[in-house]
Amino acid sequence: MRVCCTHVFMQQESAVEQDERKAIRVWMRTVMANHNWTANGWATRAGTSTSNITRFLNSDSKFIPSARTLAKLSAVAGSSP
């Protein structure tokens, strides 16, 4: 049985993306718990929309906040994913 190299690469890429999403979710939940922030409070402090946080935390989609959004959230949180 031959396995296509592209197919194997795509599976590996998908696993990496899943790990990244999980790490960002854990970081976001930890920040919110440690600072006693709601998604709205954190988003307001960071100058972004609440949905950038809630859509990611409450969804199983492949959505990941942009690097710009993560940078804003990191700046006010004092940490990064």
C-alpha cells in the first residue's frame, strides 16, 4: 500500500494546528481565570472584539485568532500563548 506524501503532510499539519489551537485555548482560559476577566473585559482592555475570544473558545471550528489579535491580547495579559 502506498501512502501519498501530500496526504501524510496534510495530516501532520492538521495535528500541529490542533495542538496550536489547544495551547491558545488553555492560555486564554488561564489568563481569564488568573485575572478574573470575562471575555468582554479582556477584549475591551485589548481593543478587540469580544467575539474574537468567544468564537474561538466556544467553537470547534478551525478558526484561530489572528496574530494581530493575539498580540493585543498578550500585551494586556502580560503573557503569550
